Amino acid sequence: MSGDELVHPADGPLLLAACGLRETLILEGPWSETELRAAVDRFLSELRRDLKEAGCALIGHIKGIVDAGETGQLFFSVTSFQEQARYKGRLTGSFTKVDLTLNVIVCGVESGKIERAVREGLRRHVGRPAGASDRY
């Protein structure tokens, strides 16, 4: 067994996979912190559902930092399929662009599937990419 596998008694080894993303997102018009939190909540809800349908057995974590420049930073995190996102930080005023750093670690889904679900969900719920992104 390699270090990337976990033993699941019923099904054998599970794939441990991660996806990291750093992206500038353009929002639909000026948003407030309340509107951004609602969009992130929709994104996380859909992402967890998509991961579960793709065979995800366990969420290690889904964590992100939203940097809205001078208006502040907002951190979010979830570690299970059911929990609500936990937020820290504050955004003041309105903004039309944010820099997002996201890290997803799960068991049972290939990293390519994670990345597709992340990118599609972000476009649908948060914003469109401003340009080239960095993967790490």
C-alpha cells in the first residue's frame, strides 16, 4: 500500500486526492460580503454533492481564501458532506473582482474530476475566471 491510499474495510484502498487552485474571478456586478457568502455556500453545496456522486467517500477539507483587495479577506472551510461552511474574516463595501485560493483534499475521487467540478461550480455560482490560473 502506498502513502496515498487509505484502507476502507468494505471496499479496499481508497484514492486520496487533492486539488489546489489560485484564480482571479470576475463577479456579476458589485457584490457585498453577504452576496459572496451566499454564492460560496451554493458552490460548496454543489461541489460536495458532485464529489459524493463521483464516489467521494470522505472529505478531508475544502478550504479557501477570498481576497477582495482593500475590502478585506474571507476564509471558509468545510470538512464533511453535511456541515455548513465556517467563515472567518470580513469584507467591507462592494467589489467586482476577487482572488480565490482553494484547496480540496478528498478520498475516492481522482484529482481531474475534482478540478472539473471546482471550475464548473465556480463559474456557475461565483464568477468567471479573469485569465490564466495557477494550479499547484
